[in-house]
Amino acid sequence: MLLGNQNSLSNYADGLLCFTQFCDDFNVCKPARMLVSEALLCLFVSSHGASHISHGTLTNWITGIEVWHSMNGAPWLSKK
């Protein structure tokens, strides 16, 4: 998997932090975070959809969550 440039890597980390905060805010259990479902990803993305976050940034955030799964040997259950 090609990770991209330094800005992309920073966006991946930002996305993972935002995802973790989102899960904390909504009391999502830790197992549901690592084996993230499409439904949870959709809720995460839609919670940021009304803000001024670009499509590219959201895509990088999701890629960061995917990379996090890969680094931890967890399956990636979502389709892009």
C-alpha cells in the first residue's frame, strides 16, 4: 500500500485521532473500533460532513484507519 507524502501521513494520523475521539464521544467499544464496520465509518464521515473538511481529507482519514488496521493485523472490512 502506497502511503503518500508527509502531508498525507499527517492527515492519516489526524484522522485516526478524530476517529478515536468520535468513538470515545459515542462510547464505541474498543473491539468495534479495530474491526470497524462500514456503518461506523459512515457515521464517522457523516459526523464531519457538515463541517468544512474536504473530500480529500476525509479520504485520507479513512485511509489512516485502514493503515492502522493493517499495522495491527486486523482485517479491513470496509469497501472504499
